[in-house]
Amino acid sequence: MADSYLAPAFDLPVAEPLVPPVAEPAAPSDWILERRADGAVLVRVPSLFRGAETAPEAVFSFRLGDPQYAYWESELLRRSGK
């Protein structure tokens, strides 16, 4: 048997989201790849526009020994034509 004191909570209106819906995310081909002086590969993912404010971009770094380093290293070399 359900508790009767919980029923009113389920009758509340659904709140509007605090931020507008997200636009289409940037495709991986639009991500920015860079090499740092220490040899790490940086992957910069542009932020999505969310109304009046924009979140900061996401930045990932991969170093030799990281499981995904070989992939991003080869992607950086492919994009730079080397």
C-alpha cells in the first residue's frame, strides 16, 4: 500500500529547465589538437552556447603511457599532414 502523504509530491508541475536546450555539439573533426612542449597532446573541445553564458571549453591531455595517447598522437599527425 502506497503512503498517502507522498501523493501530493507527484502532482507538482514540472519545472522548466534552467538552461536552454543544448545546440548541436562540436564534431570531433572540429576539436582542436595541439602538442605541448613536454610532448603531451592536448585535445580542446569547444563549449556549447547556452543562452547568455558559455561554459569553458573542455581540455584533455594525453601523455605517453596513457591508454588513448597513441590514438590522439596519430590524429594530431594526420591533421598536421606529417
